[in-house]
Amino acid sequence: MDAMKSRPACILMLVLGALTACVAPARPAPARAEAAPPPSRTAPTRPAASILWATTKLRGVDYISVRDLAKNFGLKAAWTKGDTVVTLRDARGVRFTFEGNQKDFYFDGLRVFLGVPAVRHKDSLWVSQLDVLKIVAPLFRPANHLAALPAAAPRLIVLDPGHGGIDPGTQNLKQKLNEKTCALDVALRLKKLLELGGWRVLLIRDKDVELSKDKKTDLLLRNIVANRAKADLFLSIHFNAAPESISGVETYSLAPQFMNSAGDDQGDDMTKAAFPGNRFDYANLLFGENLHRAMFTGLKVPDRGYKHARQAVLRMLDCPGVLVECGYLSNDAEARRIATPEFRQQIAEALADGVADYAAALAALRAAAEPEAAKSK
């Protein structure tokens, strides 16, 4: 966990005051419901399951058979490639595709990453119990986790343009682009779109500044600003770097406790920790899925996957949060697109769609649950 370096409290308050002044006078929002008492900052060590899954220990990890997934979800399984790939479908079409020894799978056509790879064993593929409980099952049946989702409609979103000031972030020197400038431009465009939709928007920064000369402090302050503002959502906007051939979008939400982060197959002390942001695992998942789907479909770029990790700007949040990588500045062709105002506007529009889709998904889940609640009275 990143620790904040000791510095005078007055500096912190000045920073917070300046940033809070960035709140725009958006359209009047409906009155917020009275907030329930905040839950404990210690997340449960294991998530509750609505289905009692049968498990088998493989490679020291509890796994669940894909055949049991199909049975419990009412899906039909079809096997290909020598029974190493399975698709699960219903009347809507293919819902899941899993492949042996792969850490990614597809849900309704969207690429999603697991904490550990699916494995081939006997006559089935197997997915880890933690991945089923925290990713696969709640993606397919979010209504089963309604009690863990926010009760009130989200109204205040904090936008965090990555980096800033002395920290340029990723750079493409050939195209004369840096991440901090692109991220801020997208955030400013997104702010206008969200305000038109009735959202209240707070920008972590509205100009080229850092929050602290110390990187760890800078990252922690972004969480502090969102928490002090009592944000309903937090969205951190970034641009990526990788070998030049790679392009596309990827999205991150906070990895649940005990789940390996993307790109990490071993885990460490942080893997075992329950961070404040883990109280929102199911809301993080729903928010991240809607954002990633909107970006992938809206921008028509390669799907680099919806992933989980433990970025500093997500760990200490008191609300659902997601980090998006809107493209690769290291890819010259993609960087040239990002350099255009037209494409940055498309990115902002895709993100606005994802935010709206998340709010609509929450509302639909609540509306569907009301008749059932009335019957039980």
C-alpha cells in the first residue's frame, strides 16, 4: 500500500480546495437518498455464493467445472479444437467461450481476464472458484449480487486525467504526444458530455499540474479528493505503451482480495490484502464491463481485454472505480489517430456511453427486484 509522505496539512487542504473548485454547476440533480452507514473497511475474505458449487483441487487451487457452469446457468456446451475450447450458449447466442491454459475468456463477445488460467482436466475445462465467484457468475447474473451494489443512483463522478505537471506519462516523441495532455483533453470533453446528461462532474485536475512532486503522494491524493467529495464513481483516464505492434483499449478494475493481478501469476502480500476499494468488487465489475464494452464497440479498435489489477488510484476509493487505457501512444498509427481532436471526441463519447450504460444497468436491476420484494411482503 502506498504511504503518503509527511507534509504540512495546510498544503493538502489547499490542493483539495483548489480541486474541489473544479466542480461544474451541472443541471440540478435529483435529491440523493440518505446514505446508509458506511460498511467496514475490511472486506470479507471470501465472497458469498448464491450457488453451492462443487469444487476440485487442481494445482493447489479450487476449481469449478465448466460443465457445472453450463448446468447452473442453463447453457448448452459445445466443444471444439480437440475439446480444449468450449462455448456456452443460450437462446441469445454464445455467452461464454473458455480455452484451456488461457487466462482470458469471452463474455458476450467481450474479452475478459481471469486471475488464473482455465485448465483442462479429465473430460472438462475448469475455472478457479475465485474467478467464478468474483468474475464469471456476477457478469452473467449481476442480480444475484444486488445487495452488494449501490442502492442510490450515481450522480457525482470524479474524472482523473492521468499524470500531469512534471509527470508526462507515456510519450510518443515522434508524434510529439504525451499522455498527460491527451488524458486531460479527453477528460474535459467527457465532462461536457456527462454534464449534458445531468451528471455532476469533478475533475482531479483541469490544467497541466501535478498534485504532488512525490509520485506516491500524487496518486494517493487522487483517491483523497474523490473520497472527500463523496463521489459515486471514479474514472481514471490514461493512454498506454507497449511494443509498437500492439494497439487497442483495455480497462482495469481493482483485483478482488486473493486474486492475481493481470500479468502476475505468483501474487504477493498485496494479493492477500483487502483494500477499501474491494468493498465495491461487484460494482467495480459492472462499471468496468460497461465501460470496456462501450469503448471496444464505439471505437472499433482491438480488444486488449477487461482486466483486474491493484493500481494505486483504485485501491483506497470509497466508491466504485475503473481505470481505462484509451489507446497506445507507442503505436504510431494509433498515436496519429489520438492526435486528432475528432478521435479524442470519439473516446469521450464512448466513455460517456459506458458511464450511462452502468447507471442504466443499476436502475434496471433495481427495477426488476422491486416486484419480487413486494411479493415477499
